[in-house]
Amino acid sequence: MSFLNHDTDNVWSLDAGSFFDYQHKLVGISPLFVMSLAQSRTQKEVLSVASSWLSRLMSWDRASIALPTQQGYMTLHAVEGNQAIPRSIPLPIDFTLVGQVYKQQKLMLCHDLALETYQDCRMLYEGGLSSCLDAPMLYRGKCYGTLNIARTDTSFALDEAMHLFALASLIAMNLD
């Protein structure tokens, strides 16, 4: 049984409430990662720990964290791997997948970046990536930003989506 909503054939989403319906699956997270986050004292330290651990926690070719900045925009932080979208480019919330994830507070999975018109999806595709998975960093009803990963060869499975959702929430707890 899938808890993903089929927004289109290409983009699926998952809200936080559905995560609890999927609780029979365990999400493994390193205790050392949890302790490293817990000991972080600043937003910069949290982002540094998250980016240094992401490659050990999931398989991807690009990872980033997007945080809201000025009204209507998000900025990339902790970019690792493929540099298809540079940190210096502000991403408009209304025209990007990360913006939709932030605004709707839903995890979103794009199976084929070539089919999407969102600005960030186009940039990822032009940078050689084929699919992406973006999770809202939610804690106590507040969205702090998004945790984003992308791949060049395959899409993501439901278990990976749940894992990213859990990681994003853990990071958000430490940004509070």
C-alpha cells in the first residue's frame, strides 16, 4: 500500500500525517548523527553536521538544504555533490519544487526531471540529474526549509522517502 499522493504521473507527494500511517516500517538513523546534531549550537553547525552526514545516510548524487530568506525566496545551503544549482541563486517559492514542498509542507518526489517545468527541476535536469526527492523540515507545525536529494540514474522508493522525511524532521528539531 502506498501513502504517496499521485499529484501527477510524474510528481508524487506525502504529507506528514501519512508518515504515521507507515509506522510499521523502521527508519534507521545513526546514533552518532543524532548526537552530533544535538550538540550543534548554531544553525550553521546544524547545517554542517547534516551535510557531512547525508552521504552516509542515503544514496544520492546531489544534496542540499533550502532555507527561506527574503519574502518569496529560498536560498540553498549545505550543497553537496552535483553543483547543478549554485548556492548563490535565490529560488522563488512559487516557481520551484523546493518552494512547493516548503509552502505545502509535503514531501515531493519527482520521478523524471525532464518532464517538469519548475525552475529548480529544469536546472537539475540540465545538470545531468534525472529524479529528485524533497522533504519539508517540519517541527512543531513550523517548516524551517527543505532537505533535497537528487540522482542521475534511478528514482526513489517509498522507504527512501520516509527516511528522508525523518531526517528532515530531525534536522528541523535542531534548527528550532
